[in-house]
Amino acid sequence: MKQQQQLLVPKKRLNMYDIIYADPPWRYDSNTVPPNRRIENHYSTMELDEIKNMSIPASDNCILYLWSPAPLVLQALGVLSAWGFTYKAQMVWDKKKMGMGYWFRGQHEVLLVGVKGDVSAPPQGKRIRSVYRETRTHHSKKPDSIRRLIDEWYPDKSKLELFARATFMGWDVYGNEASTFKQTYLGNIREEASG
């Protein structure tokens, strides 16, 4: 498993990025999840310290968008800090479908925002509500529309998706499931809404 995860961030950085979008392969306590529902049935996971100790190619002025499942928000805030960012805000993704859970049946994930250096929030006229509703599709797949919004907010910034499973035009990716041979065009979210 560790060999596979070493592919995520190259030892020699080629670029530093203004925007980092990350969906780490969080590991849950195996005592709380039935064997048939474990994340490892879908993909390799990482220990919290492995995630915290990653070398993140962030520029001096950078925004981090970090996904966290609801039960691991405290750990995600620790990762955000370990990567050198200061917490600023969060958005809740309402998946519109109930999932598993022990305290509550999970229906949402959290997108944390962290910053370092001198950065700006999205333009006022393009900001969205803090609760975003979109029906979930495949296991752990995040809405492409969030990536589109980041593109609209910061069209001229260099962007990296960590732990990527797919590639997208205008984004560099590091992830052991991402193919560099096929890139998807995200399009403009406003064009899609009017079409």
C-alpha cells in the first residue's frame, strides 16, 4: 500500500501551486466499520500521520480546498494546519442520499478552506451558499461542479488536485488512479445551467 501511495506527490517538485484541491484517502477506525463497508474495498487509504507529513507543493500565497467526511473533521483540520494553512471557512455538501453512520446516517461531507499568505476570497458576485446540494454518484466521487467553481473564481491561478482519480483541463493532478492520457473539459458552470 505504501508503494502505491508514494506516487501521489513526486519527490522532486516541478511546480508550486496557487490552488490545492485535495480529497485524501482517509482511514477510518476499522472497529467502527463492518468489513463489507470498509473504504479499503474501494481504494487504498492512508494513516493520518502519512497524510499530515506529505510535502505539499503550495506557493507562498495559496488556497487549500480540503474534503473531509463528517466524522473526521477534527483530523482534517489537523492536516490543514500540518500542511501550513490557516482555516478560513467550510462548505457542506448535501449528497441528497443517506449513507452509513453510527451517530447519524451520513448525508454530507465537508469542504474546508485554508489559506496561506496573501490570497483573496472568491469574487463577491460569484460566491455560493455554504450548503451545496447535489446528488452523490459513485463512491467517494466529489461533484465536478465544485472544481468548475474554483476555475471560475480563480481562472489565472495554477491548480493542483491531490489524490485525483481523473484529470481535467487546466489542472495538474497527483493521484495513483488518475490517467494523464484522457482529460475532461469541465466547461463553464453558467453555460451548463443555461443550456
